Amino acid sequence: MQSKLEILILAAGKGTRMRSDLPKVLHQLAGKPLLGHVVDNAHALGAAQTCVVYGFGGEAVPQALADDKLTFVLQAQQHGTGHAVQQALPALADDSVTLVLYGDVPLTHTATLRPLVAAAQAGKLGLLTVTLADPSGYGRIVRASGQAGGKVTRIVEHKDATDAERAIAEVNTGILAVATRHLKLWIATLKNDNAQGEYYLTDIIACAVADGVEIETHQPAYEWEVLGVNSKAQLAQLERIHQNEIAQALLESGVTLMDPARLDVRGTLACGRDVAIDVNCVFEGRVLLGDGVQVGANCVLRNVTVAAGTRIDAFTLIDDAEIGEINRLGPFSRIRPGTKLARDVHVGNFVEIKNSQIDDGSKIGHLSYIGDTTMGKQVNIGAGTITCNYDGANKHRTVIGDDVFVGSDTQLVAPVTVGRGATLGAGTTLTKDAPAGELTLSRVKQTTIPGWTRPVKLKKES
Ligand code: UD1
Ligand code: CA
């Protein structure tokens, strides 16, 4: 039987160079904490337990990831990566294999990690290395007889390395997998008699070699898979790499992107066939775009489903809403949480809709606020219509029946109901229900005063 997998994520570091009060691993990449990306990988690999070693920032880290079914272990003082692992060892089962990941290395593909786990399950030590043009600062992989194909004998940290060792371009990513009982054995023997006075996890490589455990190295497909975040510049760099990966996958699946470099997905974006997205759009949370959906430039969509054939024009913001088929939204529309638009709905410029249901074929073309409203089919809302849903203390609903025509500059003071087929004259302030099929208006009768003249400016006496 294969040993179960447990994953250990080191995340206690301060991240001084981030110049922030927020623990480094909580800084966001694609709208999610760095640590969240690593936790996602742990879940994707089917870890039986995922253990996070935290330290800097106190309880902020466990609090931020409270929903993720994680084991948290506090490393109150950071005495090195070996010391960090040691804190978590009591939480790990003897008969498991442990994969060590880092909370500040967010973009590793699971395909890169699987062979390491397999090596550990086969009784070896799986080690992820990478060959860099500039290896300075990293731990170097020392191989027997100095040859590329030679067996790994140990890892030497940059600060402890000789000039000859510093010339080695193959470096330690820090990511490794090994039988937990071996880890427990070797970690107990670590010493801190090195340049940094730290307990180095990397020293277990020499332990493994001494105990006859084979070291199997793997390299990632891309160098950036093993890059850590130490500064805002590196965070921005990895964000671009990640966004480019997402954009390339969308292009691959047939989505038209006017410019893959000007797209931001902070969550998941699922698209049907023949979807087209113009520049500078931001997608947050879970967004689903049906077949043939077109999104104009500079739109922000968060937790939205958009059904087939709908066109969203430029500068439209949609948050937590359900958009039906062949709608036409924008430019400059704002759709707020709790809104559901049925089929063939039109929402035009400077229209805000909140917590409302709009049925088939209804149109709100210009400059309106529709809040807490149930609107029927084929309703026409004139420009400048406002539902007055708030009395200063409570919210009230407006109900508008099918085939209603609302004239421009109308206020509907909720709670109020407009019967089916009713017409409201322009400028109406509706405070009582309007009966079905009738014209209702609250306008003062238009009069003309014959011979009226405009006032003239009085001459000042000097
Ligand atoms: C480590 C490796 C080095 C490797 C490099 C890759 C060791 C001794 N060295 O060096 O071989 O090339 O990573 O980036 O392991 N951490 C804790 N608690 C601690 C110390 C560190 O949680 O007490 C965490 C940090 O938050 C960080 C990670 O471990 O995420 C790496 O620590 P860091 O101090 O950056 O190690 P390096 O010196 O870069
Ligand atoms: Ca580091």
C-alpha cells in the first residue's frame, strides 16, 4: 500500500523586503493570498493533512485561511528551515510521506510536484532543483565527482560555500519529499554551526546519503514555478506570469482576447464558444461567460454568470448577479448584488440596478436607479427614473407589472406597485399604487400666464 501524503508548508518568515505589516504569505496574487495558492496545490495533490508553519504576523495567517482544513503550527522564533520543519514533526504521521512546500512560492505546477511524491513513496528522497543563470544566494546542489549526472551528495548554502561551490549553477528550490520517519530521524540530528547560525533543512540531504537513501532530482518545466516572493517587485512579476498563463489557456480554449497582456483574472473565468473580451477587463471570483458573450473594454465582473449571446459594453461593472441571454448592458452600467436579468433585457448608460429581478424584454436605457424591484416583461423605463427604496430607516420593494411604460424623470416611492399595462406620465412622483391599464400622473397641470415678463435688474442709486 502506498504511504499517504502529508504536506508541510513553511510560512513563518517575515518578508522584511515587502515593507508591509501584512505577513508576506498573505499578500495577494490574482486576488488570493500567496499561501492560498500553495494550499490549493496541497488539496489538488490529495494531501491527507496539510500543515502550515506560521510565525510572523501572529494569528493573522491562521485566521486568513480558517476555512481550508489546515493544521497550523506556530514557530514563534525563526531559527531556520530545519527548525521550522521540526516544529511540525509531532503533527505528522510516521507512516506518511512529507512534501515540503513554501508559502511564498505560489506558482508551482502540481505536475512538477507529483514525481517528487512518487519518489518518496518509492523510498527515495525527491528533490526539486533548478539550474539558474545567476545562482547567487541559493543553496547549491553538490554532486559526486562534480558531474552533472553524478549523485547528489549534499546541499551547501551560498553563505557557507567555497568559490568552487558557488560556481555550481544547479540550485536547491527547497521543495522536497521524503518518508516522514526519515525526516523525523534526520531533523533531530541537525546542528546550527554554520554561517547563519540556523538549522538548515538542506542538511538532511547529506543525512539521506549517509543512510543510503537515494536522492532523485527533478526540475520544473518553467523556472518561475519555483520563484519565491520577497519584494513587491517580485510579486508584480509573478502576477504577470500567472496572468499570462491564464490568458494563454483562454486563447488555447478559443476565447478571443484583444490583448492577452491586458486581462486580469482573480478567481476562475469559464467561457463558452466564441467569447470575445476587449482590453483591461477584470474578472473576480467565479465568472461564467456563455457562448458568444462579448465583453467591452474596461469592464469589471465579480461572481457573475452571463448567458449566451449577451453583449456587455465598455465600463460596465457587475457584482454578484445573474445575467440572462441576449442582454445588452452598458456602456457605463452598474449591476449590483442580488440582481437577476432575464432574457433580452437592455440596461443602458448610467443605470444602477441593485437586488432586482428584471423579466424578459424590459428596457432601462438611461440614467436610472432601480433597487429592490420586481419588474415584469416588456417594461419600458424612461430616462431618469428612480425607485425610492429607502425611507431613511428601511428598504421597501417596488413591483412593476408586465407591459408598463414609465415616463422619464419618475420617482416610485416604495413600497409601491404598478399594475400590468399601466402608464406613468413623465415627471410623476408615485406614492400610491398605480392601477393596471390606466395612465397615472402626479403632474401639476401646465398653465401659461399671458403677458408675463421677466424681471429686470434694478439700477443701483449712486
Ligand atoms: C532556502 C534554502 C536554500 C534554497 C532557497 C530557495 C535552507 C537552509 N536553504 O534558503 O537552499 O536555495 O531556500 O529559495 O533551507 N522559513 C520559516 N521559518 C524559518 C526560516 C524560514 O518558515 O525559521 C520559511 C520562510 O518563510 C521561507 C522559506 O522558509 O518561505 C525559506 O526561508 P529563507 O530564509 O528564505 O531560506 P533561504 O535562505 O532563501
Ligand atoms: Ca528565500
